[in-house]
Amino acid sequence: MGQFRRRQFLVVAGTLLAAPIAARAQPIQKIHRIGVLTQGIPQKNFVALPAALRKLGYEEGRNFVLEYRFANYQASRLPELAASLVAEKVDLIVAVTNAEILAAKRATSTIPIVMLAGLVPVEMGMVASIGRPGGNVTGTVIIDPDTAGKILQMLRDAVPRASRMFLLVDETGFPGMDLYNRVTRGAAASMGIKLTQLQVGSAAELDAAFDRILRERPDAVKVVTGSTTLRQHQARVIEFAARERLPVIYTNKAPVLEGGLMSYNCDYAALYPQTAAIVDRVLKGANPA
């Protein structure tokens, strides 16, 4: 893989929020309770949200507190965690990705929900439309499914003779991923690429995927890194690709920072300031609908 140069490509996420309504009168120094729902684990990324809120004039402990709920990679726990935030009567819930957003939406129709990284929210029934979300859900929408084809084209540009590619993904671990992958398969067909999709929802399925790659030797691989399993075993994927000199493109820049070849993704660092700005507007009276 030495002839390849590691590259990261970032795209900007979009936001949706209805026009502000008249701001509700807020008690002076009201302490806003903001719930954060994620199927992940405590990690350094989450310091970015309070940091972004501080830049908007908030001070943790003085006028806001964060109520975290971590599922520790157990998506089945999300409904109970969402319900606990509702029971705590938080003022707003920040839900990280589709699984969390859907769990929060099912738990409450009144508490505002701000998406950190929603994928195909209209198709998933999370909002009515991008222009008019409706209901109590608003927030940031990450890359459009059409970029799935762009990622495949970038991989073809890096490996011009590639005619057989594998797609490693966990459709069960990220609601809405099936739509994203359909676009990828359609793009592959239009480019004359034989694309083989492998379901990777467990360590055993990842081992099976590695075995199949070794047997069939595809020209390149696309790894959709949004699922729990592929995040947990990221280091194994990077090590395998390096050892087998296999060109791999990821849908998150984190693998590239750890030695992966290339990625194309939304600028996740920008999501936190965008999300904080939406949180600020909602807390000041903007209508999520």
C-alpha cells in the first residue's frame, strides 16, 4: 500500500430548524438540563459539545448541565435510556445518530430533540421534510446518500483498474443504512464494478469477512464505519488492510488518523458547534417544527 497516499476528504453537514418563534421568557440564570443520548461509550469527543456551548455564553453548572446516557455499544438499551431522560424532565435531548434519534422520538413527542448526525431523516420518519421538520425533532443532517457513489468513484480513482470491490457494513446497527447502501450498489453497477456487500454486525462476521477477502482478493474495499461493530474493531480492519496491502476507503476520518489509507466524510468536528448553535436557539424559544 506504499504507493498510496493517505487522504481525508470532508464535506459540510446541513442543518434544519424552523424559523424562531417569539422567545419564551426565561428565568434569570435558569439552569438548562440537556440530555445527551448515545449508543457509544464515554469518550473525549463529548467535551466538544460543552466547549461549543461555552463559546455561546453558557457555563456548565451555572446555566446548563449535561445529563449523559451511554448505551456502551448496546443499542437495545437506548429505549430505556431515552425514557430515563424523559423521566428526568430534561429541557432538550441531543441524540447522536439515527438509532438514538429514533429512540428519543419514540420516548417523547414534546421534549425538543436535536440530531447531532442524522442520516436520511425524512426517509426514516424522523422529520417531515428538511425545510419543515415538523414535530419535536430538528438538528444536523450528515452527508446525503448520493455521496455514497462519490466515495466509490474516489476509490476507483485511487485504484483505476479496480473492477471488483467489497462493501463492509452493518445494516442492522445503523437505521437508514440500507438506503445508503442501495445508492452505493447502484453507483457500482453504473461504473461497471462488481460490488459484494458483506454484513459485519459481530466479531465473528468480521472474521468471516476477512476470510472471504483472502479467498476472493477484491481490488479494493469500502468500509462504512458508522456501526458499533466496525467502530469497535477499527484497529483490526486497519491492520488487516495494511498487512494484505488492500486499498480501503472509510466513511470516517478516524481510521485515517490511525493509519488507514483514505476517507470521505462529513466534517464531524463541525457538527458540535452547529449542534450547539441549534441547542442555543431552541433553548431561547425557536420552534423545532
